[in-house]
Amino acid sequence: QVQLVESGGGLGQAGGSLRLSCAASGSTFNINAMGWYRQAPGKQRELVATIRSGGITNYADSVKGRFTISRDNAKNTVYLQMNSLKPEETAVYYCNAVTLSPRLVNYWGQGTQVTVSS
């Protein structure tokens, strides 16, 4: 089992920055990848960024060049630095962790609200 706790959401301004953190606990040695997803009201949850255990990152096209995902393995924490925020990025941001052994399991945090004002 893996537990995820997000922090760092809140109110930001268009063009501003926010940094999200997600601390993992439990069976963290089984985590293969971690990432951030977001869900705006009335929309489906969508990928924002992921980072694999080897450090390989993947970003949604809409955030490339503005958002940066990073991971502190010693702290079992993943970060999402969000720059040049846009009002349409207002959403609940969810941390995700994927374990592959003994089977593929997705774990989710409780979500943190990010509101970007224009």
C-alpha cells in the first residue's frame, strides 16, 4: 500500500507560479512512477506530468515549457513547479503513484485545489 499526501495548492494569479508537493509513504520501494493529474469542473481527469523511477519525464503538451516535475527519492516526494499559470488551469490536482510489483496498482492522493485568477 502507498499513501499520498499533496500540499501546496491554493490561489495563484495568471502568469504567476505555484509549487505542489506530494509525499509518499508506505511501500514506496515498489513505486515505478509518480505523476500529477488534474480535473477541472465538468471535465475528465487529465495527465499533467509524470516521472519514472529512472528520472524520465513526460508532460502534457499544454504545460511543456511551463511546468516542471521533479522527484526527491530520499524524501519520497514529487514536486510540480507551475509557472506562467493560466486561468483555465484551475482544477483539483491529484498526485498519482504506480506500482508494478506484484501487480499494477494506481494510487491517488486526495487532491489539492489550484485556482488561478485572471
